[in-house]
Amino acid sequence: MNETLRIIDRRMSLRRYQNRGITPQDRGRILKSALRAPTAGNMMLYSIIEVADPASKARLAETCRHPFIEESPFVLLFLADLQRWFDYFEAHDVSGYCEREKLPFRTPGASDLLMSCCDALIAAQNSVIAAESLGVGSCYVGDIMGHAEVHQELFALPPWVFPITLLCYGYYPDDLTRRRTTRFEERFICFRDRYKRLTAQESEEMLAGVEAQFADALEKRGLSLAEMTYRSYTASAPRLEEARSVRQYLRAWQGTREGSSAD
């Protein structure tokens, strides 16, 4: 196993950090690695906000329900961003050009949002691997998609900007024991040529280890693993809030300008 593969294999979600800031050199390397990520058409359909203000970090610790956000010495917010390009189009009267050339002028739609989310997440993962190579751990926080009104105001987000993920970074504590989490077997996840729906038996096999891990909790609560997972994750208050907030964000991504077509 080479060094890159070793870094990927050992990486874990880090929620406790050394009590020191990220050095300017490591900070620069992490950001530069993010910016070197693959991007659709080299358009870089994302933006990154460093959340340095203690009050903002404290607010995020509340809205995202993770105290470690406030304790992280380096926090980056990755944004799917079409606003930058459409501001540029507006400055150059692209809508007028489209009218003259009888071309459709469409404002951002769902497909644009998904593409820019891909761009942002690829950049985020590049930063994670770069950070790991420097001894800087990280943790993704997907809860940033919730509480749309709060986060839009907190970060002055314009309509065509969507907060897809928050990343917290920090140096690994000296007393930390790394615990490598398990993943589902390749046969349940990776297919050739065509998608394969799992049979009930295959699903049971895939989740056997998880069921064993939570056996006591399942017995105590009188629930199956499916019921517990749905209740504690899919139908949980944070997930329902994220669903509401995403609907709120999506209102701006519907191609609503006259003469445009939504995806």
C-alpha cells in the first residue's frame, strides 16, 4: 500500500482536536488542494467561506447540533455557487445577446444545482485528503443544509448559492486512539454495467454487522434495525428540518425568470 492509499484507508472523522490553530502553511496547502479539484468545464461552480468568527462558529454549533464546530480551529463552508457566473452574465448582458440570437436564456435550475454540488463536494474531499496528509483531521457536517433562513443571513448567501457541506479541521490529539470504522462489503455497493437491487436476504447479510452492533439497543427499544434507522435518521427532527430548508433553497433554482425554462 502506497502512502496515498494508506492516508485514505486510515482517515477517520475527527471531532476532537489539539488546542492549537492550523499553521498558515497547512491552511494554504489545504485550500490550494481544494482549488485543484476536478471541476465541470473548469468553471469552478463553488465558493468556500472560512468561518473564523467565534460568534458564527458558536451559532453553527447550535444550528448543526455539534459542539465540536465551535472548538475546531479551522472551519470551511463549501457552497454550490451559480451566483458568480450569472452575475457575470448579467454584467455582459447575456440575456440581451440571447434575445438577439433567439437563444433561450435560462436561470439556474435543478441540474445546475446538482452539478455545482458535485463541484463543491469534490473540492471538499480534495481538501480532506490533503489535510489528512498533513496530520490534520476533519469532519463533514451535512446539517449545514438545515435552518436555511439562519444560515443565509449568517453568511449573506444570495439566491443561487447553496451550503452543501461544512468541514471542521484540526490536528489529531496526541492521546487519540484511531478507530477504523467498517464499511459495507464491495459486493453490496459496486456493480458492473447495470444497477442491482438487493434481495431481502442480501440486505440482511449487508447489515448483519450493524444489527449485531446495536443488538442491545434494539432489544431494549423493541425495534427492528430498519425501524430504528428510519426513526432515528430518516424521520428525525434534523432530517425533517433539512428537507424543509432544501425546499426553501430550491425556490430560487427553478428557472423562474421570464423566458427561461426550469429543469
